[in-house]
Amino acid sequence: MSADIQKNNTGVLSFTNLLPGFLALSWRLPSIILSLRNALKMKADAKMSIGIVLERNAEKYPTKNAVLYENTRLTHLQFNQKINQYANYFIEKGVKKGDVVIVFIENRPELLMIIGALAKIGAIASLINTNQRKKVLLHSINQDPGKTFIIGEELLDAFNEIKAELDLNDSYSVFFQVDRGEKTSPKGMLDLSVLIKQSPDTNPPTTGSVTLKDRFVNIFTSGTTGLPKASIQMHRRWIMCFYWLGKANLNLKANDVMYISIPFFHANALAIAWPSAASGGAAMAIRRHFSASNFWSDIEKYKATSFVYIGELCRYLFNRPADPTDSQNRVTKIVGNGLQPEIWKAFKKRFGISKVFEFYGAADGTTGFTNILNIDETVGLCPSPFAVVEFDVEADQPLQGENGFLRKVKKGESGLLITKLTDSTPFTGYTNKAANEKKILRDVFENGDAWFSTGDLMQDIGFRHLRFVDRLGDTFRWKGENVSTREVEKNINVFPQVKGSAVYGVLVPGANGRAGMAAISSYVKPEEFDFQGLATLLRENVPSYAVPLFIRLVPEFNTTATHKILKNELRDEGMDPDKVQSSLYVLLPKAPAYVPLTKPLYKEVIAGKYQL
């Protein structure tokens, strides 16, 4: 590993860093230990599930709010009763444990009811990304095809575009879930909103037969590096978050409100926010689509005390013009992942948020880290076995020692995060079995052991705490050194004229490796951008080989439904003026500032006139 990735000893924790967090939690230690014990002692075949939690909450908090949406308010009792109507109807229609049901509905109460109903049966909701269309939509449905489809009115046109290619016949059931009532149920589709009305709202007999090891939903990867893969999620993951993130970390109560503007086909909403709210009988206030301009007015409308985030969501909120009332809200604690270190402290201060429960854990991962001690700029700690091992970015593989086993990094250094596969932390994998083995490392520290490769570089900062460094796919090699895109982005993003950035490597003819390029969304017009100031900042704060040689100014980024920047599109277009429509700039050797990359200059660059 190179100096910018591995030999970075800054930010290593001391006991002084940990002490305030320990003191703040001291009065809750017994309940935290109990929650952790409950989470870890659960056997795979234990009859515990989302359905049981929903039914218990209906008994314990019957009059407390469970779901808030626009002008709809459902108590825990009402929410459970609605779920039961769906569940009992599906059972009557022959849906049984283990069946895959395609669910294509946007964020609204009916989506949660259907997910909860299928969970009570032990069926699997395949939660299709509602932004997908045509080829990608068809691909996702076919990842784990089922014979039952539930299509929301709002997505009927998208479904009809690919319906003919699904080759549906009389053995398939296709349901229509009404939305605003602007369309009627098409011919051949069953109207759920009408059909469930005659179903009993009592708890179905199937709930008690569902176990932790049973599949719950399919969640699809974002598809930033190819077509989406369906990640299998079991009830165990939701229940683990119920105990650990919900009870031990956030500790929400029945009068709290968790605001959720992230789609429920994303794990942060489904498997983080929902169980965290349910653990204390708190309400979920949901929004159909994230809106930065309406975010804080929603917080006020629903009297939200917490919200779930992804890093990009926080960046959008932070980039909005500051307002004297920014800190005048009820939010005290937030949970999510990807809050950028460069805005972490300023974000907390501006919006008056005292606790950031940053976590780390992918939808396809086996375990998770949580910032239970509320330490700034860390993903926290993990109670399960993990290791950070030395990694060769150029060879794209972990480094072995003389004994043939992998080597752990020293404190302060960075490497590949791996987590041990055990009975309590299994790898459930993807529906595409061929993709599973690629994520497993065998004979890591001893013969016969197995570890999950996260694909993420982490810095070991001590006391079982880690700091996120970069995704392996984003790290590239230039001038014999490994460049962390995240580290470069962090420095670009503090430049006052920058709203956001994406750093990636591009091929330069005749050069070894990839040269750095940064796509930047700016607050100012290209002619007003301070290219010399940016060049100076980067040269002073990142290694010379990590300074991007090319800049591309973009009005906005193309992103996934969860606001992840589609770097592959940018990388594929490179820095060719014939392919790139936006403004391009280059930093020539010893030049004080980036200059426009005109077509004649581009030809000189790729011809090797300049020694980049």
C-alpha cells in the first residue's frame, strides 16, 4: 500500500477520545449489554421475525403512531391490522412460505403493509428499484423471478413497457395497488385495494412459523458498476438491527418520530430505520421521494426527532444556503452511513444534531460497525470478529506473509476490511450463486477458516474502531502509487466554490496507470471558477501523484436512486473533448493553474508532448 492509503497515522484514537462516549452511555450500560446479548445469542432457527415485532407493538403501543405519510396517520394497532388484511388475503390466494413476490411500489404506507404481510407468511418480497426502466428493470425482475407481481399505480406504465417480455400466463398473479386513484385496474390485473377489504384483520396463523434464517426480502445493489445483483436478506438481519442499532444505539421511544426519505428498496430505510423505530414503538414518517428543499419543513410537520441518512443526502442538505433557523428543530440523533468527514462537525453544529450514529455495513455484508460512542468521523466499532489486512491495489488482492496467510495492518494503517464467517454471522449471498464465491476468502489466518471480503479499504484507528478510506473499485494507480479517490474528493469538497466532486482514473496513452480526473459541480460559472486556488489547495494537501490532472465541470451529477454518483459513466467518457460536452481543464507540469483543455491541446497531451 502507498503512503496516502496505508501510512496515514493521523486520527488514531486514545482513551481520552473514548471517555466522553463511555460516560454518556454509563447509565445505559445494563440495557446495552442485554440488547447485545439478545442479538448475539439468537439461534438461526429461532421463531422470531418482523411479523412478531409488528404484532407485539400493536399490543404494547396500540394508540401510538406507527406510520405518518402526507395526511395519513396509522397507529401501531391500525398498521398491524392493515398488514393482516393483506397477509390473510395472500394466504387465501395461495402465497406460501418461500414464495418470491415481485413488489414494484414507491414509498407509501401500502408498500410497508405489503412487505409486512409477506414477512408474516414467510414469503420473500423482491423489492425492485422504482427508478429502473426497460432492460435494467427486466434484468432485476428476472434475478429471482416469482409468479406473483404487485405493481403500484404510479409505476404501471414502466411495468407495461416490459410486461410482454415476462411471458406471463394463467399461472401468474398480477396485482394492482391503487395510488392516487387516477387509473383503474387494467384488464388482467387484480385490484388489491378492493380485494383485501373482505379479509380479516386478525393476526394470520403463519407468523409463528417464520424463523430468523428465513428469507425476508431481496434488495438490489445500486448497479453503479454493472447490472444490479439481488442480495438476499433474512429476518435475522432486521432483528439484529432491532436490538443493536435500535435498542442499544438510538434508543428511540414511543413518542419519537424517525423521518425516512430514503426509498425502502434501500437497506438504510428497510433494515436500519424501520427496525430502529420499531424497537421502541416510535413512528416512521415517510416521504415518497427525497427533497432537500422540503426536508426540514417535513421534519417540522411530523415533529421528527431523528432521521436516517446516506452521505449524499447530508451533502445536499449542507449545500443549501444557510438559514438562521437551521438548528431550530427537534432532531437530536441521526443514523446512516457515508457522512463525509469534511462536513461532519459543521453539519452537526449547523443543524443542532448532538449524536451521529454512523454505521458501516453493506446490504450483502455479514456484520456491521456502529458509532455507539458518538466519536466524530468514524464508522464506530463492531462486536463480531473482523480484521483489516494488507492489500495490493495494483494486483487487486490481499498480501500474503511468508507462511501463506494474510497479514493484519498496524494501528493507524489502512487495508482491506474482512469479516469472519461464523454461524452467527453467515454470508447469505446473492440470488446469482456464481457471484457468491468471489466474496469469500478462505484459509486466511488458519487452514479452513473463511472470511467475507467487503471490498472496502479501512483505516484501523484503534480500540476496534475504523475509519472508511475508499472502495477498492475507486482506488487507482498512478506513477507507481495507489490513489484514494475518497481522500482527494475530501480535499476538493472543502473548496468554497465546490458543491460536490467525483474523482476517478482515466487512461492516458503511453502512460503507466491512470491519471487522476475530477468531475466537479460548482456554485459558480466556469468563467468564475478559481482554478489556481483549487490547484494550490490540492498541491498543499494531497501527494503530488494524487493531484488530479484533469478537471471536468458538470451542472449536476447523474446518480442512482440513492444519490450515488455514476462514476462509470464519467470514467468511460474520459477527457476527450469530442466525447465530453461539459467544460474540460488540464493541469500541465509546473503550471500554476488548470487551463482549458481545447482540442488542439488535447491532441498534444495524448501525443506525449507534456510529461504528465
